Amino acid sequence: MSYKSLWLIICQLVTFSLGLLFILSTLKPSWFEGFIDKLEMGNSEKVHLNFSNRSITQEKRNNNPNYKFGFTEAAITAMPSVVHILSKQNITLSMHPFFADPLFERFFFESESFSRNNKKPGYQSLGSGVIVANGGFVMTNYHVIKGATELKVVLAGGEKKQAKVVGIDPETDLALIKVSDDTIPNIVFAMPNQINIGDFVLAIGNPFGVGQTVTQGIVSAVGRDSLNLNTFENFIQTDAAINPGNSGGALVNGAGELIGINTAIYSQTGGNIGIGFAIPIETVTFVLTKILNEGKVSRGFVGIQPADISNEYSENLEEYGTYVRSVLKNSPASKAGVLPGDIILSIAGLQIKNSKHFLKTVADLEPFSHAKLKLKRSEKIIEVRISIVERPIFN
């Protein structure tokens, strides 16, 4: 037998064996699992998971600080930039009106004396804040510093610093204050629009004035906008334990990056029940940039109070569901001939989805410009040219 013939026979046997192995592994995969497991037992570095068709290695586990030590690194990264805010008020301190609401309660105070009428001027423990920019700029909630005559900020290390208000935006419940110290480290912002339901988060603040505290949870929902807490809403919902005093504090991701400012809780008793809300980083960045660059937050305004058409009537209006509830006297809408009862179709070429969308769309328009407003009145479609003015502060 020649070498050529022998080589041909060997190739045929190998081809036949490989084909047989392929058929058996397809039809009877269980026969091979025990053999494969024995082979992998010799490599202790590999760890196989039984979900999502993913596998990780021991090396990756060792490189993940959260695997053994929880969120230590994230907390250490963010905590130095979270502060406690004290305010002095020379007016009678009375219970915040939100505490009369059985559903929603603001984090307006921690100290028991603040919940009672107190005419003695003095520093009160109000809430938390986050150092968001170099130079000692601190972002907090507007309701935390509302009515304050003097402000002090307590740093993570316990040192107290004088502070002053730089700018406010009551309609998102945000305020920017400045500490008289430009050496304090500012927090790192997360990338916008990178928050997903199920992401791990940490809430950092000063609940009940006990000192800086970190609680952990997940993002329960995003885009909450029908809570009637603020004019412009786009809340992150989280189950991280948030209590009075966390208001104005930081909501951070697993890397210690800021994703939101804690602002409210859903509670019937005043305690945490796993439903908290935070203003997202997109809104925080917008307000911060506006105040730093312009000294205030300017938005478009036309003088229309919109409302949503109830479901029993909206079926007859196809996709349209927002109408003009009222028109402010001497406003751009009044001068353009807009009437109560008009159905709002679009403005500046953007179709309106609901009343919240209309307010946000108008707010995003540049003041002192013009836009086309498309309405439906009775059976007629009309279009008017409307001026955009600067939105007044409704405090």
C-alpha cells in the first residue's frame, strides 16, 4: 500500500469521526456534558453562569470592587461632595404645606422644633446638597433654602462654611448656592440619558440630621411626570431608602457618578416606604448651566394654561388630547387671538402630546422669538403667529 493510499484512508476516518461526533453532539448533547465538565474542572479561573448565555472569569471578579466590597468605592468617591445645609430664618417657621398632603411629603425639615411654630431665629437643619462645580457651587432643592436669610454648609468632614444663594429655579425645585471655599472637590456627573430601570443606585444625604448616610437601591422607573410636585417634571423613581433630610442630596450610580438630586418621597406616614423621586442629571445640568451662564433660568412663555381632555371625549379627537383651559390677560396668546376651549395641535412644528408636553415645548423655545401655533376651533384648523416671551417666576 502506497503512502498516498494510506493518507487518503486516514483522512476519510477523521472526516467520518468528526461527522459522527457532530451528529451525536446535536442529537445527544447530554452524553458530552460530563466529559466537558471534567475538562473545565482543571481550570479554576473560569466560572460559568446559567443565564443570559454569559460567562465570567475569576479574574473579572477580582477586578470588580463591588463583588466583594459592595459599593464602597462608589460611596468613597461621592460622599466628599455631598454636604449638609443649615439655614437661618427670622420668620415664623410653620409646617410645610406638603406635609398636609397624605400622599406626598417634602423633605423640608428634620428637627422636631421645625415642625412646630418657632419664632426664634436660629440655624435649622433643612437638608442636603451636592458640590457640582469647581469654586464651591452647591446644587440643592429650592424648598430647602426657600426663605433663608443666612446659609451654612456642613462639609463631609464636619467643617462649617458660609454660603450664599447664586440662583433659583422654583419650577424644577432646584437652587444653586456657593460656599466660601473653592478647594472642595466637586462630584463627577454621569453621562446624560444613560439611566436604566434596574440600575443600582446610592442615595447620599443627611436624613433626620443624624449625619451623612448612604442607602442602596435600584432605579424603579424613569420619566415620572404626573406627580404635580413641580411645573416641569421628569423624575427618577428609586427604592433606595430616602427620608426627610435627604432632600437635595445625591443619587449616584455604581461608579459614584451623579445621576440625580433627591427631592421627594411618596409616603402616608412621613417615613420611607421604598418610593422616592430624584431630579435627573439632564435637568440638573440644564439649570446649572443656565444659572452659571445667564444668572437665571429663562424659558419660553405664551400665557396659555393647557389641560388634558378626559378619555371619554378624546376618542372623538383622534390623537389630539390637549386644549386651552385659560388664557392670561395681555399675554402673547391673548394678543394672538387664542381662546379658551381651542384644541392645541402643534407649536413651532412640534405636535403636542399632552399638557405637560406643551409646557415643556414652549419652555424650550427661545424668549423674544416667534412661533406658529396650530389650533382646532370647532371644525376649523387655524394657525396663528405667536410671540414667545420670557416665562415669569411662579414662586
